[in-house]
Amino acid sequence: MSFYLKFTDSMFIFQEKSYPNIPLLIDSNNVFVEPVCNYLRSLIVLNNLKSTTVKTYADHIANFFNYLELSETNFLNVLDSHI
């Protein structure tokens, strides 16, 4: 599968606090999928969800993006019929 997750380390600092283990979605070109990364980061940094919970969400999102890729559908063009 082309989409995969990487995780921040303790060097990721926001407002003087370290946030390790934030999942980040990477595409087949090794580029961050920014809307997804921003969403996952906000769940931990702003909404105070546990990184283990957000990792579960990220795993499902990565699986969905891989499904979209197999369906030759860009995530910006997802319709209800894809879900």
C-alpha cells in the first residue's frame, strides 16, 4: 500500500510542550497529506485526545486512502458512493 504513517518524536514542540507519537499520513511520493496531518495533530494538541486513540483513527484513515488509491480516486473527489 502506498499510504503509510510516520510519527512525531519528542522534538515536536507546540507552545513549549513536547508532543511525541502524533501520526502523520505520508503518500506514495513521501509527501505529507497535509489536511489529514493537520487534523490528526489538532486532535492531540488542541482536543487533548490520547495519541493511542488518534493512532487508531489514523490507521483507519490510511486504510481508506489506500482504498481510494486502488479505486483511482483522489481524496479531494470522494463521493458518498465511495464510503
